[in-house]
Amino acid sequence: MGVAESKVLDVSSATFAQEVLARSQELPVVVDFWAPWCAPCRMLGPILERLAREASGSWRLVKVNVDESPDLAARYGVQGIPAVKAFRDGRVAAEFVGAQPEPNVRRFLSRIAPPPGNRLVQQARSRATAGALDEAEALYRQALTAEPANTDALLGLAEVLAVRGRIEEAGRLLDRLPPEAAVTPQAARLRARLNFQLEASRLEDEAASRKRLAADPGDLDARWALATRLAAQGRYEEALQQYLDLLRGDRNYRNGAARKAMLAIFDLLGQDSPLTREYRSRLANVLY
């Protein structure tokens, strides 16, 4: 993307909708309204083009010759040139008029271009959704190299590591979150998942627990191990049923650990989940 997007594109009335309005749904598009006879335009143009090359695709530069596309100039209220307008989501997000010194132009661009880590995070999410976890992990790590405090990258990489069973490393990433991000629902859900995975890693495997329960349905330790294994795998309905059965056997097992585990699963599922509503009611019947 970087090489292609750093090339300057001349657009006209015929191509503006596709190359500017549609493209700005994906990344900022900076439009330089200019004319060949305009001396200040010839001063500003090279600055914009050099900064576009430096940006390596974090924003796109296009040029509109107002003599050739006067309708575009009129539509966007261009009364003097050079006029620079930055588009995001199909609309003008920021603008300035007249030749500006490079430091001013850089400040303008820093307001409209996403931080470099954000682009990598978007790519990482896409790869993770596709199941390409190696690529997703590498992209998240690149994002954190560029921006060590990028909250989305910290959470995203922790999610990938949790899926891959690297629980302690994922936990350390959550510990790096700033206080306001650490208490978000996403972070809380991930922390709960990691807690289930960490507890499950200390317990016997599913087959061993089921074998013990087949021999003795009252074996609460085996039921705890099975329930926790199921929760760690995201098999929440099965886990809730096992925790509920454990509570029927001993409401005070491990100081109410089964009740706390069920509440954690409710948080993971969300309070409006049908499973949450069903098992919250069943939990109340057992406890009260």
C-alpha cells in the first residue's frame, strides 16, 4: 500500500468521487487545489509531495487543477489557491489556504493522518479474523514497536496470545494498559478469559476429569477441573452447567469459586445474552 499511496494522483470531476470520497473511507485523502500559473502553488506542491512520500501510505495526496475542474473548486468553496482540504469518511475534515511553511504543513497532517500503529492494528485485526495468527501477531508487534502505548495493539496482541495459549505473556500485555483502558469491558473480558486459561493449565485434562466423574459424580474437584477446562475453551454453556452442578453439591466449595466463575462467564457473554439470563435465574434458584 505504501508505495502506491505515496504517488500523487491528478483527479478531475469524473474521478473525484472514487479517488477522493470513496477512498477517504479507508484513509485520509489530502486534496491540493492548484493551478499551473499559481506561484504559491509551486512552492507548496513539492512540500506536500515529499511529505506524502515520507508518510508511506498513511494518507494519500491528490491534486485538482482548478482551471480544468472549476466545478469541484466551486463545490468545495475554493476562493483562493493553493487550497488544501483533507477528506475523511467522504467529508472535509480539515483545510488551509495559501502556501505554508513545512512545519505548519506537518502539524496540519499530524491532525488528520492516523498514527502509524493504527494502520498496522487494522491489518492485524483482519489477519486475526482470517485465522492467520502468525501474521496478526507480527503486525501487532510492529504496531507496538511504532507506538508502545497503543491500547488497541496491546489488547489485540493479548487476544492473539490468549488464543495461542501464551497466557502469562498475554497477561503482561494487559498489565501495560493505562488505567482508563484496563477497566474497559474488552479488557475485563480478556482478563477473565486469561484467568480461566491460567486456572485450567494447573488442572487435569478434560478426559481425566470426565473419567473421574463417571466413577464418582460427587467428585467436586473433578467437576471443578472439567468446568474450568470448558470455560477456558469458550464452551460456556457446558461450563455453566458444570459449575451449577458443583454448586448443588457444595455452595461453599473453594469459598464460592463456582458462583464467582459463573458471574465471570456472565460478564464474558454480556448481560443480555440468553445464556446469561437463563443461568442467572438457575443460579438464583440454587442459592436462594
